[in-house]
Amino acid sequence: MIYADNAATTKMSSLAIDTMVKYMNECYGNPSSLYEVGQRAKDVLEEARGRVAQCLGASIKEIYFTSGGSEADNQAIISAARLGLKKGKKHIVSTAFEHHAVLHTLEKLKKEGFEITLLDVHSDGLVRTDEVAAAIREDTALVTVMYANNEIGTIQPIREIGAVCRQKGVLFHTDAVQAAGHIHINVIDDNIDMLSLSAHKFHGPKGVGVLYAGKGIYLENIINGGAQERGKRAGTENVPGIASAAAALEEACRNIDEYQSRLTPLRDRLIDGLDKIEYSQLNGDRINRLASNVNFCFEGIEGESLLLLLDDKGICASSGSACTSGSLDPSHVLLAIGRPHEVAHGSLRISLGEEATTEDVDYIIKSVTEVVTYLRNMSPFWKDLEAGRRPHLFAK
Ligand SMILES: *Cc1c(COP(=O)(O)O)cnc(C)c1O
């Protein structure tokens, strides 16, 4: 079996599992309890916080643990919106291809009277910094732009966007869930005010996320109750999960250069191989993309059947994101980069893991080529294209 859906989730590393089991066994106390067993848990929690801070170039008091990337996104955006409202600011700038954790939060704020500008991401899947600058108004409360896209893997000019926000005095949040542990991030150098990440995207456990919020940045509670996380996120802390997440992040950050130099040639080999399939096109910029991510559209192919047949061949991949499969809507990300509806249904996302080999990549190329040919031969839509009754959308 080749697991090539690492953008959906990753296998936990041995270190992450060992750390989790160790603290499940040894550290069952409640960090809020004053006796020693509790205080030991508190020490583990704070040590993990320090490690996460160090990985991001942040300070320990700027790190808040959450239940995942979605919660961190929700809290960052809602906090900035509430603060904005107090200052009479009711405008938020974001992009059309954010994760639904961001888009659906923005939709909710829109119903409450906020004005949302969703920037175009162009056909290369990249946001333009000058367009972010032009969209910022006197009443802009927040700019939120993802670091790397979860479907097409494109990496955004975060440092430049952050600089523009600083210059204009607007809060800047980035959903860095796909980027953390995969590319170097430093919240100071990158001019980031708030950042979200999620442990299960870098070989940590599911259900643990982090919200970084720079010193003095207002946070509003999403989960109300006890005074955990300096009063900003109630609920007894998931100490073993948090310790495991910190270990996984440290491990991933330590290995970023090696990971990138190993995966980039494999990714490019896969892109070259799939590019040979006629009437196919890579989605997103070829260079400015995560080392793990390949995303293609094939004319005349329906994504779900492609995935099922690849599954028969032992390949786990995805069409669009895991969160939207099961719905028949075409991917909002592919529509955002200007793919027509017909081909936005026919996409394939392959997200390689660090254990991927050249043989795996060649097997994926061979299998996808076979499956695409097989499906096209059965498709009346494809016959129309071939007979010239419909125009092809891509060059051969
Ligand atoms: C996975 C993902 C999320 C959601 O994170 P969870 O921990 O699963 O809630 C948010 N944003 C992006 C870009 C993601 O890839």
C-alpha cells in the first residue's frame, strides 16, 4: 500500500507515539491541581509550550493549545473580528481558496454584518501581495491568508503580505496547518500576528492544535469554562497529546531541509510523469509548492472513480481535500484558480510522505496513466471530445 494522502493526515512518528504513551502512563495528573502529580503534568505542559514556541521563533506566553487547526482558525478570526468591532472596523480580507475552517467562519461573520473581501488567487494558485495591499481599508480588522494551500500545495508570499499588514497597522493571521513542520516558519521574520497549526499534519496526534498570538494581541474565548491556557481556552489540557505534538513538531522542524531535498525531486518526477498523460494539467505553480504536493486535473475524468480504482491498486490519494470528498461539489480551490466545473471534478491530489521512494512514484505514474485511459475509454463525454463534438479545454 502506498499512502499518498499526507495532506489529509499523517501517520504518527514513533517518537510522537512513544511520547504520548509515556505521558499517558506517567502523567495522568490535572495540570490545574496543586499537589505534585498535578504540578508534574503542568511542567510537561509548559515544557511542550516552550518547545513549540522555539520551533516558531515565538515566546512561550504566545502559544495556546487548542483541539486542532480548525479551532485555532476559528479563535484567531473571531478574536480579531470582535476587537475590530470595538474599534468600528467591520472589514476582513482573505482569499477564495482558504480552508473551510476559515471560509465558514468568515461566512458566519458576514451574516453578523462584517464585510468580507475574498481575493483571487490567480491561475498559479498564488495571492498577489499588491492586491492584498489594495484591498486593505481604514476599517479592515484582519487579513487572513493561508501559508500553503491544502489542495494544490502552493506557498503564499506570507512575509511580504505580513509586511504590508504591519505597515498599514492591520492584524495578520495565517493558517499554517499545511506549512508547519514542512517549511521553515518564523513568526517574527514572517511578520505574523496570529498563526494556526495542527499536529496531525506533521506526524503528531489528531486533536491537538496550536494558536500563536503575538504579545498583547486580544483573544476571545471560543470554549468557555476554567482558566486553562491563561484564561483563553477552557478545558483540562490534553497533556500527553500536547507533549506528543511538541515532540513531533520539533522532529519535523529539525528535518525540514532533509525532507525538502529528498521529496522535491520525487515530486518533480511525479509531475513530469503525469504531465505525459494527454489532456492533463498540473494545478498550482510548479515551483512555489510544498515538496510533497502534486495535484492534477484530467479532462473527461470524474475524481471519485479515479480514486476508487487507485485504491484497488493500493494507492491512497484524494481528490480535492478530505473535508469536501463525499460532497459532489467541485473543489472551491480549483474553481478559485479558474478551472471550469467540468475539470474541477476530475482532480487528483497526491501528497507524498517522507518514506516515498522512486519506485513508489513510478508505480503511481503507471497506475494513474492506466486508470485514466481505462476511465476515458468508458466515458461518453470523452468520446464526444475525441470526436470533436465538444472542444478540449486543455492542450494535448
Ligand atoms: C487540516 C487543515 C485544517 C484543519 O485542521 P484540524 O486539526 O483537522 O482541525 C485547517 N487548515 C488547513 C489548511 C488544513 O490543511
